[in-house]
Amino acid sequence: MTVTQTRRRSRRRTSSAAPGHPVRRARWLLVVATFVFTLFVGQLFRLQALDGPALAETAMASRMHTERVPALRGAVTDSSGTVLARSVSTRHVTADPELLRDFKGSEKRGLDSGAKGSAEALAEVLQLDAAELQKRIEDAPGRFLYVAKDVTPTDWRAVQELRLPGVRSEPSSVRTYPLGSTSAPLIGWVNAQQVGSGGIESVAEKTLSGTPGTIAYQRSATGGRIATTAVDISEAQPGRDVQLTIDADIQFKAEELL
């Protein structure tokens, strides 16, 4: 072999190891890809195996929503069992104004879109002024609005059938006095929070009030309950009745004479 041929082979071997050679580039790309893949696998392992339970718990907590369920207040009766005061279950209808403003309407259910269509549908069921409700929906600054308070269970079921986005309800109750003003100073009254503020209603508050319950569930981004998830219910314990020694008929006649 000549000296010239030896030098050519030497140059050929030297040039194959040059930094810009395709083989060397491929090797470097493989090293980088392996390194990146290792980082990815390590991060995935950390998220799933190490941080997974904590992240799942945080996500669950962000979705959980707990509602207070008021206890139905006990009744006040006269000596013969005639009801002088009793509580009736109702619902406070609430809504997410933003979702109602974005409502697309429903041709099948005959509902127009937006705040106008939502207000008209709700107003018809709840006997409200549609124009006023529409303005309240359009002007609401946040994502919570009381549509109506102390709605009967029948009317609430009718609202549910509308299937409007973001429309929910809160459990509540109203105190009624079937005999009107008869024995009113004795019976007393309750405030807006259904707490006794005078008369027997106040004196027997602990007996009449009962113990509130709770309902906990996972809520979606639109505010509705995620149907496939469990619901944790703690039943409210209703208050106990209080029977007085007075006779409602005699009391009524006595008040007429005074």
C-alpha cells in the first residue's frame, strides 16, 4: 500500500468523526431524546405515585359542595291539638346569571335564548314580572342570583322541568299561623332566619328548632350535581311540637270580648 492511499484512509476516518457528521448528530439526538423521555417518565411517576393522592384529594375538595338543610320547626298547638303555628317546606330558587345570559334556547321546549328567554320561562312558572327578572339577570354582577324565595315544592318541580342551565334551589321553610292573630302575643313570631323572636316561639326555641342537616355532593363547572357521583346526606332532625294548655276557641272568644 502506498503512502498516499494510507493518508486518504486516515483522512476518511477523521472526517467521519467530525462534529457535523450525520452519524454523530443522530447519536446526540438519541441521547437528548432519551434524557427527555427519562424526565417525562420521572415526572409522570411523581404525579401518579407520589403526588397522585394529594392531587386527587385537592381536585375532590374543589368539586365538593355542601348545602345546609334546615330542620322543619315543630308545631305549636292548643290543648286539643289545634295547630296554632307550623312550618311549611319551601325552596329558594337561585341561578347563575352568566349561564342564563348564554342560554341557547330550546326550539323543542319553546324557549327563547339568552336572558330574555330564561326570564320569560321562569316568570311564567313563578308568576314574576318577566321584564324585571330579565333586567336582574342582565345586570347581575356575579354568578349568583336569587330568582325567587319561598317557592312551593310544586312550583319548584315546574322550574326543574324547564331544564335551564345554572338554575338551582336552596331548602327553606316558612312559618304559618292558621288561626291568624288569635293568641298572637302568646305564640310569638320567628325572624327571617326562622328563629323564635317572641312569645312561646322564643321561650321554646330549643324544643321547636330541631337540628339542621347537610347534603354534600360533587358539583360540575356549571354548578349542577354530577349525576354519577355519590351524595352524602345527613338528615335534618325536625323540632318537637309544643302543646299549650289554652283552648283556641275560648281564647278567640275572649279576645273578641276585649
